[in-house]
Amino acid sequence: MLSDGNEGSGFCGAYGVDDNEGAVTQQMTPVRQTVAEVVADLREARRGKRKLQLAQIIDLERLEPIEPAPATMARLG
């Protein structure tokens, strides 16, 4: 798990949003250089879309999540 977000070619957040009709749509944050920037983007998305679900931060160099979804959700408070 990366803690400082200074490695790799960038990061993005992938998350689902409940559309009030029972369906979840997938969305992505912009590509950022640090994990902290992606966390800020995900927090903003959560404020704007209260039904944010299953967020993960993706390391774009490895094309893998940096941690399990529950850990990412915990970062968002």
C-alpha cells in the first residue's frame, strides 16, 4: 500500500453513485499526481453525491487499487 502518493505515474479514484432508481453508475476522478489529491476529489464527490459507494484509488502505473474499498471509504470519513 502506498502512503505518500509520490510513486507511480498517477492515481485516480473509481467510485459508484446510486442514481435513486436502484442502479449504480460508475464514475472516475481526474488523474492526479498524489493519493491525497484523489482523496480530496473523492471527498468532493461524496459531498455532491451523497450516495457515493465503493470508492477505490487506482495506481495507474500498476492498474490496481492501492487498498481495499473499505479502507478507501474510511479515508473519506
